[in-house]
Amino acid sequence: MQNMYIGGEWVAASNGKTIDVINPATEEVINQVPSGTREDAEKAVEAANRGAKEWRHMTGVQRGEVLHEVAQRIHEKKADIARTLTLEGGKPLKENLDEIDWVVSCFRYYAEIGRHKRGRVIPSVEPSQLALVLKEPFGVAVCIVPYNYPLLLMAWKVAPALAAGNAVIIKPSSITPLSTLMLGDLFADLPAGAVNIITGSGEEVGDPLVSSRRTHVIAFTGSVETGKHIARLAAEQCKKVTLEMGSKDPFIVCEDADVEIAAKAVAWASFLNCGQVCTSTERIYVHQDIAKKFVENLVDVTRSLKIGPGLEATTDIGPLARDHYRKKVEEQVEGARASGARVLTGGKRPAGFDRGYFYEPTVMTDVNHGMDIMREETFGPVAPVMTFRDFDHALALADDSIYGLGAVCYTRDAAKAKRFFEEVKAGTVWINDPLTDNDAGPFGGMRMSGLGRELGEEGLEEFQESKHVHWDFVQEEKPWWYPYHR
């Protein structure tokens, strides 16, 4: 069993209970982790508050050096961590090796940006005064991380939180906790308690961490319902939250696009990590004049993809994380089919797999916005395609959603590209290059996709409070004080 990391020590749950970690490709138990309790959550809060006192008073340069060392240690363990990610999460090993590279890059980025500035000097209102705006850490940041990119989405929270001077408590998903726990010892150069990793359920661990008076900012990635629940708990104390939640990202293919390239781009954006990406393409809108050729190309690409366990070198598509997530995909596909949609390829569990939560990458047409497949988040390998008449029609379809995380457009027309990024409601817009991240560029959602931003300077500022310092070097009576009649 792999224990939790609290206050610089490895500990079991106070009640001795455990959670099985399952390989989604084989359905076999590969390890166990503690099923933490409210008592354990309180221990993590206590440890984090102790660690925060020391960590926040280190200089930005000192913190940067420590974070660079963390990044280097993660890089050195890349192969082992990526293999564990594949065993517990199911993603192909190639994708998990990439994830580790992105994690290392994120820690290195915030190691530098965290020492870049602490605030600013503003003009004073009197000659004898100095006015400062200081950026300070909140104290203890709770980082609640999902299963689909357990280390990358951890890094997007933990790296800026630490760079800002906060201590952190990491709560990984119970589906993929092992890779996160592998990092505990890699934070050994930080003060004890500055980084804590606690496993367990949302009710027993997550809720107490959010509700505690001794945690000060919450960073969450996950479902809309869980995000709303966290926001309600945090609101009781007017506690700062950042929420990155669900989406239903659109992908517009204009009539001037290279059809073969666009089809490959859609396949990658729809099926990466078996469709379990926050910014997966889940609605595809293709100009009616090129739709037939585009769909033919998309079907050909989709049929060429190899399904299998993530550790096999030839695997393109691994399993979904759990069977109930696969059943949700099946329900959406079957619901659309019953309402008139056509499945051109996929749409079922693959033959030859007696175990594992596999599902064939699927291309559908004849869909419409009355179907759940075009309205509700799927989080699985499904590419539903609609046609549009003109660009106004495409923009209207793309924006017809309660979500707003990402959006993609393929076009050579600069005027269309400009209209797209100005008019579509989405936190990230990609033109001719889907799902590319940039450590320096903010990431987050609009509308029901969330609040706040990760990455970039904005990501650092989410973990900082602003303080105005008004300092007068001269102690003298001011002419505007009482009495007014003088």
C-alpha cells in the first residue's frame, strides 16, 4: 500500500481503511491508498499552516531554486512516473511521457515568474509618502485534482501556489492517486508541511478541506456539479476559489480549410486520452460544401487508430477510466442514434477485449442541438458532425452552449479568424492548432466552464492577495483632521 504524505511523513488513514486503485485496461487492482478521514484532513491542515509560516518568508529567489530542483527530480523519474500514470489512468504511455514533460515545464516556468516581482510602487498623494501594492500569499491552498491529467492539472495549481509562497494540500482523484503520491519525496527540500498529499473521498476529505477555517484558497478541476458544491461550501467563508469545470468544445471547419489536415486535427482533438480531456472537441461544425469529403477523411483516420492497453507501444486509444464513464458515453450515443443520428464508425465496445473499459472511437452525423450528444459533456471518444451554411451560422452554432472552455477554428481567412476569436465565448481559442498549451498563456473557462485562470501571470495571481501599503515618513498633524472649523 502507498501511504499519504502529511507534514513531511508517510502516514496511513487514521481508521486504517483503504481504496483500491484499478488498472482500467485490465480491471485488476494494482495497489491501495489510504481512505482518509476528516481527522486526517485536519492533520493536513495543521501541517500546512506550520509549513506556510516558514515557506512564505523565504525569498522569491530561494523558492525559485527549490522549485527548479523539484522540476529536475520529476524529470529524472519521468519513465517510472509515466508508467504509473498509464497503469492507473489508462492513457497511452506516449501521452503520459508528454504529460511529465509539461509538468516539468510548468514548475520551471513558475520557479522563474515567482521571483519576477512582488508588487509595484504607485504614486503617493503627498511628497513625504511611499505607496506600495504588495502581492502576498493567502496561506494554505487546497488543490483538488481530477483523474484525466492528474499530474499536469496538479502542477497548474501547485506550482503557482508554491511560487506565490503558499503551502498546499493536494487531493488527487481516488482513481489516479499513485502518480501524485510518487512526488511526495521530491518536495523534501521544502519546509515540512509546505506540501501535503491526502487521499480519500470528497465527503470525508474534500469537504473538510474546503470548509476549514484554516485553508484560504481552493483550486479545483472537475465536474460542474462538484465545482458548484465546492463554491457553496467556500462561500460560507467568502473563500477564494478557482474552478475549471466541464465543457462541450466546438470545432469549426471552414470551406477554405485543408480537409485532410482538418480531419486529422479533429480526430486528435476528439480522441486524445480517449476523449477524456477538458478541452476535447465534442461538437464539430463543417461547411456544407466540404462536409462529404471531410467526413470521409475523418472516418478513415478514425478507423486507422489502434485500441489497446496504454503500455503497448502501438496503442493510440486506451480505455476510459471507469465503466460508469463508458456507460455514460454509450447512453449518449444510443440516445442520439434513437433520435436519428447515424454512426459511421465505432459506436460500440471493441471486439477482443473481455476486460478493460474500452470503447471504439466514434464518428456520428445527422446530429442536432436537441440531442444530449451535442449539449451535455461526453468525456469520451465521440466526434459528432453537423454542417453549416455560412460563417454566421457556424458562429451561432458554436456559441449555442452553456459552456465556454475552448474553441477551435480551421480557416485561411484572416477576417474569419478575427471574428472567431472575438465573438466566440471561450477561455482559450485555437486557430489551425487545437489543444496546444502554453505555460505563459492563461487557461480557464467562461460561463458554466468555471471561474479564474490557471497558467500565465494570471495563474500566479490567483494565489496572491493584494495589500496596499501607505507609508508617511513624517509624523505631523494633517490639515484635514478635526476640528473642521479651523
